[in-house]
Amino acid sequence: MIHETSHEPARTKVSASSALTVLACISGLGLAALFIVDLLELGRAYSVAALLAAFIAIAAAVILLSRRSGTEAEMEDRSIHETLGALDDAQRFLGNKISSGDAFRLFCSRIRAVLPYDAVVLFDVDTATSTFVFADCIGEPAGWNAHKGRAAADPIARTALETKRPHQTTMIVRDGTLAASGGDTYFANLAIPLIGKSGVFGVIRFYGRERKAFSNASQELLDAIGERAASLLAGSASFQRSVQVASIDAATDLPNERVFTTVLDHQLALLSREQHRKPLAVVSLDIKGMGSFNESHGYETGDRLMRFVGDQIKRAVREMDFVCRSRGDEFLVMLPTAAEPIAIEVVERLLSTIGGTAFVLDAQRSVKPTLNAGVAHYGQDGERSPELLAVARERRFQSKTGRSESVVWFPRSDARSGRRSD
């Protein structure tokens, strides 16, 4: 296992140091004996004693220094064992239970004991194009966070990707390779590839202001670090994907009702502890005539319409509001701090925005979907999520007009005039 072989250089250093110590002591004692014989023939007894004492002192000093060097090497070796062991434990017990961001921060906190970095950047690798995407950072200069999710160019990470081996250099890098605005300069640069079953899926970049920040790290140690980082981050990515599948609606990419209820319950719990309770509203929306639309155009087109409406709702509400897709064609919106007048204003804006935006069916036809809406208010309609959801849905049912045709059809060329074409 790499966990074992990665520590051989430290043991070799201790053994070599001990051998040199013994050799130095033997040589010193031999020279001392020669001088003693020579001095005895000259009859300089006191000089002999002084010279012998000096050599004994030198030998003792060499032995003490050797032991100190061996102790430092043993401490370094122990630190490496503890660090790699901690990463093994993290992967074993947490790898499939924490998010990628938490796993990256955990890795960085552990690895600093053996790699004294000043900043770390995690690059995701697009396997199809072999390009880098800025994923996360630790100890970043001002401005690095703004690069998250963007493509990045990094020659040191590129070398690690292509060789599939850790790569380090002392080339001067200002503001990392991302041209951020911090003004920091780094001299020590290290890139470790993250290798999974299908190849390199990421690269971890370390930056150090000291030129020798990573010089003590052996190739075996860097390989061991890369193996553990890849295992931990791959496990967390798998967990994050499973959480996303369980919490995100596939048709609209919005959170599902379970997530919405969790967020709403948390918000209501906070409000219940406040002395002066703030307002909150819950809105239930659905698309008029969705059943007949699916029958006429198919469920695949119906899913496209659902995604379109979900996107329009997200754009029309405030940044603090929370949107989800519930069952069927229903959407739910939580409006924190929204008293009744504000909630009514938000709902009216939703209805007018979506009702005035065309959804393109094909080159000849478009539709303007219209919505039914119902609103429930915290306090006056209930204080728990089931009560508020029930009231909002009941009012949505009451808002339905009962008209047989609830989707307005028109050719795309007549969109501005609003003239119907059935």
C-alpha cells in the first residue's frame, strides 16, 4: 500500500544519519588515539588529557546532534503517518456523507501539517475537453472566489494532468494563475492530480510564498496525498449527486416539495422564537389547462413547458424567495418577510410576467401559459407548514375560472398583436 511505502524516505534518512554518526565517532576516536601516542612519547601528559577531553566532547556533540536529527525525522515521519491516517479515516467515515465543499475544506485542514501552503485551489477537469474549471479555494487572495465555475488556464496543473503525476516548480506566480486582484506573489507551486476510475477528474493546486514550502515532500508522499484526496473528493461528489437526485426535480431543476417543506419548517421555527414575528407568505401555483396540453402535444413538450414556467417564476420573484416544483404542474413559492400587500404584488407580477411571455412550440406556433394562484399568510392562516400549504392550495383551487380553454394560442408572427389563432 502507498500508505506504507510513502514513509521509506524518512526511515532511510534516519538510518543514514545514524551510520554517519557512528563513522564520525570512530574516526574521531582513532585520531585521538594517534595523537595520544605521539604526545606520550613527548611526555606531554596534560596536553594529552586536554586533547582527549576535546575529542570526547566532539564525539558527544556529534552523538547528541545525531539523536536530535533522528528525533526530528521521527517526528516528521509520525506527522506524515497521522496526516495520512486522518485522511483515510475521513474517507472511510465521511467520504460518502459530506458535500464536495466540506470534503475539500477537511482535506486542506489536514494536509497543512505536511504541506505548509498559503493558498489552495481545486480545479475540476472537463474530461471531454481536458479543460479546467475553478471549483473551490482556501486561503485565497481577494477576488479568487469570483472565479468559481469559470474556465481557467494553469500550466502547472496542465503538466500534472498530462503526466498524471504530482508536479512542482518555483516559478513566480502573481495572484495565482487567475489574475485575481489580491496582489499576492507565490514562489512555490505544486499541483497534484486527482485520479479516479475513468482518469483525472481534478487537480489540487498549492501555492506557497516561501520558495522551499514544499521541498521536503517526497514523490511517494505526494502520490499518497493525491490518492487519498481523490478518494475523499470522489466519495463526496457521489454523495452530492445522490443528494441532488433526491432533492431536485428532474424536469425543472428546481428543489422538490420535500426540500421546500424542510426550508419552510426551518423558517417558521425561526419566526416562532422572535418576539415580534415577521410576516411570511406561501404561494401555490399551477398551469391552467396542463392536462389537455399534455394530451395535445405530448408529455415531453409538457416537461419543456414546466421548465419554462419554473424559470419564469424564479426570474420574477425576489432573490430571498424560495421556489420549488411540487407534484403534477404545481409550483410552490415561499415569500419571507412578505406581508399581505407585498405577497399580492409578487403574485400579480408572476401572473402578468408569465402570461405575457411566449413559450415556443415550433417554428410556427407559440403559447402564453396562464397560472392559477393561491396565497396563505403566516399567523392569520396558520403557523405550521401543513396548515399554510393546505390554505394556499385551497385558494388556488378556488381561483380557477372553470373556462374550458385556459391556454391562449397564437401564431408566432402574431405575438405582438395578441390575435388568437385556433
